[in-house]
Amino acid sequence: MLEFHSIFAWAVVFLNAIAGVWALVAVRVEKWRVPALWWTVIAAEAAVCVQVVAGIVLQLGAREATSFHVFYGVASVIAIGLFWIYAQGSDWVKERREMFYGLVSLFLMGMALRAISQANAL
């Protein structure tokens, strides 16, 4: 499980980077606004959740992690929920959906990078 968690962390980074850059390009290039973009955003956010579940399993198995490593994982999942709730009621987001989710994906990529850096601090 530790090997999966270590390798999949980079998948989380790259999926969110791809989703973020794609969505931000789609702000300007209309032909990039395709359903596959939204499936990529969903996959990137789901990958974060899978990664956090893997981390929880490791913690339950008495694997040690720094407090900040755990913080970044848990904060990422909470952020996904909060961003989704905000997007549901915001007219601003409805008018700028690609920009919002592009920035969210890049934020999640940054959180994953910080979590990786904290894991390597052990």
C-alpha cells in the first residue's frame, strides 16, 4: 500500500495539472470546452480522494506520517467539498466555470506537491 500511495501521489499531481491547464486554456479557446474536460476534472478530484483513503489505510496500519502531510491530504478533500458547494450557489462560477475549476485543479496540484514534500521530510 505504501508503494501505491507513493506512486499514485504523482498521478494526483499530473491529473490535476492536466485538468487545470486544460480548463484555463478552455477559457480562451472555445473548442477545448468539451465533455472530456469535465471528466478529467472529476477524475483528478476523485484521484485526490483515493489518495487520501490510501493514506488513511496506511495510518490505520500504524504507518507514521508527519502532521502536515496528513493535514494537506485532509484539507484537500475538504477543499473539494467546499469548492463544489460554493460553485453550486455562485452565479460568478456559473459564468466562469472553466476558470474556476482550472484554478481549483491547480490548487489541488499544489496541495499534493506540498503533501509529497512533507512525506519526504520523514
